[in-house]
Amino acid sequence: MLTETASSAGCDLLERRFTAAGYSVTFPRPEQRGERGAMIVSRLETRPLETGVTYLPHRAVGVTVDSDEGPVDVIGLYVPSRDATEVKTERKRNFLQECRHTLLDGEGDAMRLVLGDFNVLEPGHVPRYRFFSPFEYEFYNWFGAAGYEDAFRRLHPEELDYSWVGRTGDGYRYDHAHVSGRLADRLTACSYVHEPRTMPDRLTDHSALAVGLAVTATQPLQVSDPHRAPEPVPALF
């Protein structure tokens, strides 16, 4: 799952290359210039999943994949960041409120993984930053109230690790993966992969997040190396 995607030449290239290599790509393009969203690229056959998010819907992307344990829903979120202005604060608040009412049903038999850049910290985050508001910490708590578990915290209850580091060296665990109750029992791994952020020619300013689940896909796709996938030739007529 990729975040901070845009209706741009670079993201269009990613979509074309992965599609040509046999991957399933779900990429709702933001309509507004300068807006960002999310993309899901899968080695598995996927079905579209309606997230129900109508406010900034390109920031909430969903698919369903089939497994030996039943269907697994995967929802990728790119929560808006904010500053001290009322406009950006309300934008983030509205998006989180809508996600709360449409996505956070983790109880029952459904197997669901919600992951991405939440731009939100856990309430007990170390260090503590004063500029976060209660509504941001409450969004993290809503997951637990809705029957989800923080995948990283389930496996690493006390570990301090960060997915974004500021210019002053302060760390933030902005990127999360939450699993519904049934899927939590099949969680085998969850860790941050820092190389995309720390290598000399870094790809991004965020670390990647890897999640392992003990389920077997029933519809894997035949994929090839997207670097070598041929570009589609445009038809003249």
C-alpha cells in the first residue's frame, strides 16, 4: 500500500508498470490539483471494497482478497496532516470522523486489516508531543473500542520505534496497521523497514511497515518484475 500518491506522471508510471507486470492495482486518483491519496498494489486477485468514506475518498482505498480462512478486507488510509490553522484542523477532524463511522467495525467474523499513514500517534507515545489534540489520540483509541488491535503493539508491547523522524531527530510512529479481532490471532509479524527512509538515495521520508499474517491466498497472480514490464504501446486508431 502506497500513500501520498497523486494524479501525476510518476504515479501513472507506477500504475502502468505494475499493471503490465500482472499486479492488481487500485488507484482512485485525487481530482483536486495538489491533493494526495493512496494506492494498493497486490500480487493477489482483488475485488473492490467500498469503504463508505465520501469525504476525501481517495484517501481511503479498499480491496478484498480471498484466503483459505475466508475473505480478507484490506483498507489503506492516508490521513491528512495539519498545522495550527482551523481549516486544516477541521479537514483532518472531518476525515477521521468519517473513518470512525464507516471503517471501524472490527468485531464479529470479518477479517480486516486497516493500515497506512494515519498522521496520528498512540496516546502513550514516547516522547510525548504537546501539539497533538485529543481528537487525534481518540482516533487511535476508536480502533480498540471497535474490536481492532494495533499489530505492532500486539507483538512489541514495549518497543520504541518510529516511522518518521523530524529534522531535530525526534521520532514519530505515524504509520500503523490495525487488525480485526479474528485476524489478530493470525498475526505473525509486524515491523518497520527503515531502509526506504534512511538509505542514501532514499525513496521516501517514511519507513515502510511490513505485516505478516498466517493465511494463505487462494488466488495469487502470475506477476513479473515491474522494472522489466514492457510499456503499453498506444494505439493509433
